[in-house]
Amino acid sequence: MQWRIKPVLPVTKLMGAVAIMVLAAAFAGADPIRWGIAGVAAAGVFLWALRDLLAPIRLAADPSGVTVVTGFAGRRHLPWTAIERVRVDRRTHRGLRTEMLELDAGDAIYLFSTNDLGAQPEEVAATLSDLRATAVSLDENQVGPA
């Protein structure tokens, strides 16, 4: 199973980077400071979009464990035994409700939003729990009684 970002996100971010430069052309004139600020902002948004293009799959799971994106576009495979807890973190702040999928791997916690997963965190947590239970039962059957 794989969960990836929604395709509209990097496109929107790239359009935002272009919009920043268009606005700079319209309002900055010959002011180098305004151009510099616009350039830095556009580059930041472009790099943010580039990450989405380089690593669109944020979470993948199979019977051996899960693979998560780390850093800019790196990957880390975590066996099921390394994952201590899978839960959905729900928070309400200023009338806005957020849900994040939380994978607790002991030494690190990985958080994924609905935009990161392209699905509701509750659904992904249920799928991961089912896959984990299946993987654990397969391991117990392969080991057998001692």
C-alpha cells in the first residue's frame, strides 16, 4: 500500500512561485531589495514544490514494515517491530480541526496530514493496523512453536 500527496499540491505551489515573481515584476520596479525578497520567497516555494515532485509517496506499507519520507526526499524503512504506536492525533485550535497520522518509532515520531497521505488519517491508521496484525500473525505462523 502507498499513500501519496495529492497531485494538485505541487502544481499549486509552482503557480504560487510564479505568482510571486509576477507580483514582483508588477510592484517592485527597480528596487533590488523587493526583488531579492521576492526571489527568496519564490525559491522557497519552488523548493517546497520540488520536494513534492521528488518524493510524492510519503508513506508505504507492506508485510515487512513501513517506509517513510525523511528529510528533503530521503526514505527510511521501519520494520513493524520498530513501530510502537500508530494513532490519529486530533486537535482543535481557533475553531480549526486538524487530524494527523502519528507513527511512533521510539527514536522518532512521523506525522502525516491528509494532504501528505491523499486520504483521511483515520482510514490509513485502520489499514496500517490491519496490515500490522496480518504481518505479526504471519511471523508467528512461520516461527511456530518451539
